Amino acid sequence: MKKRYSILLAALFVSFNLYAQDTPVEESEPQKKSPAKDRLIIGMTLDNWLNAPDYIETKIYSPGFNVAVMYDLPFGRSTFSFAGGVGFNSFNAHSNGRLFYVLDSTGTVTETNLLEIPDSVDYKKNKLSLNFVEVPIELRFRSKPDKTFRRFSVAAGFKIGILVQSHTKYKDEGIKLKTYYIPNLENLRYGPTFRIGYGKVSLFGFYSLVNVFKEGKGTELTPISAGIMIVPY
């Protein structure tokens, strides 16, 4: 798994450097300040689930992480463009739900459900983490730069991701447990995205069209994320 992360980070690094070099500047020329082109997008999100059972409560502060390198293709001289790229997303939901497995007569896990941790249990952390390599695309609108080289921007998009790693983490006064075996997870996730911002900061939203677990094999949980994205380049 570490090898997969190393390959991903190397790909993102190489892609960013290639994009950064596509507009060379003569050494003797003074560099002119220009607005960001939304090629590198880094963000923090708050992650949650829709359709969860009433007894499952997700903490408001469930931080996730998102990074993408995208190539921007303007439509001529218009303010519209299309972009596509590669990214990584870490979805983390902190809740009061623990995994419970249903087995058949052969010992095979047929269902993976979330059950409520009793109120009598005093725990510090309990989360489910899902990590994806993603391919995002966006249709973008960016206004003309103002005097400070900032622009108003709106981007409607879609992304599809492959699950590359998952785990749970539980911690209380006497136990610290990390579990990597989570059967019946959906390996493919996709859904629409939306960004709106000004300058290098934008608000972001994502709604998954795929549940966490395979249909009929686990608790129905629909991932959603909202957060802030920074566009340094």
C-alpha cells in the first residue's frame, strides 16, 4: 500500500512540474503576475453520510483531505474552459457506529453493518477512513481578472475514484485499535462536484452516487463532503 501512495505522489509531482513548464519565461524578462489557472487544487473537507440509521451520529468535525492536479483547456478566448486530471481523496467519517459482521454457515461475511456504540462506553476516537485515487473533470467559468489579478470562478464537475486503502480507527482509555479488513466496501465511487470562489480560495461540495457498502451487503451510507479549496497555481 505504501508503494501505491509513493507512485501516486510521484505522478502528482511530475504532472505539476510539467504543467508549470508549459509557459516558459525568458530569464531577462520580468515575470508578470497572472491569475491562478486552477491547476493544483488542495483542500480540507468536512465529511458525512446521508441516509444513515437514526441511531448513527456523525461528528460535525470529520476532516477529509483532497488534492488534484488538473490541466485547463480554455474554449478559445472565452471565459469558459474544460479541465481534467488526477487526484487523491481521503474521506474520514467520525461517528458512534462500530462495524458488525453477519456470517453465513461457512464463516463468510455476508453483511457489514454499523451498530451504535453504547453510551456507557467512553471513547475518544472512532472513524472510518476511505482513500481513493480519482479522475476529476470540470466545466469552468472564470471572470476577467480584476486589478488585483483575482477572478470570480464557478466550476461544475464530476469525479470517479478507485478505493486504494481503507481502515477504521478506535481509541479509548485502554484500547487503541486500527483495522484494515473491511469486507463489502464498494471499490468504485463517483459523483458530481461543485466549486465557487474568488481568487485562490473556493468553496467545494461533493455528493457520491454510490454508497459506502455494496447494495444489500451493508448499512446504507451515502458519502457527502463540503469544504474549502486553495488554488496556489
